[in-house]
Amino acid sequence: MAMPLSDPIRITLKPAHRQSTLAAVTVELHTELGTITIQDGRILRNKAGQLWFSLPTFSVTVGKSYEYLPSVELSGALYREVAEAALRAYEESERGGAQ
């Protein structure tokens, strides 16, 4: 029988290289089969001032504009867990706390 994972989601924050991004996020999802690493997640702030987490995307040219498509897709429940962990880590880092 497999042992339960004590910390299945690990978040690492790095300084952002895009002006619109508050922090770059690496997500490690620890599973019984191994670790899944997602690079290039982002912490952003919308026009209403709310923080939100974005999984990585890539752009595709559509006529004269761009369409952004997900590089990674998670189930709704897993996305919520990852987003909450990423936002919590960012808020702690802003208060000067440990990640």
C-alpha cells in the first residue's frame, strides 16, 4: 500500500521577467508515480486589484491578433489546489515570510 504524500504540491517563486507578472511560479506535483514539474506559472493582478494564478500558456497568431492556449491543463479541483498554494506562497513572500 502506498504511503500518503505529506506535501503533494510544492511552490517555488522567482522574480518575474515580464512587467505584467508579479512573480514567476514553478509548481511541483508529487505523485505516487513521480514528480510533475510545471514551469512558467504566473502570479498576476487584474484591473480590479485581485491576485490570480495563471498556468503557462503559448500564443498562436490568428489573423492580426493572438490567441493564448494552455500549455498545461489540470482538473478543476487540482487547479484550485495549485492556485491556492501559489497565491498563499506569494502573499507570504510579500509579508517577508518563508515559502
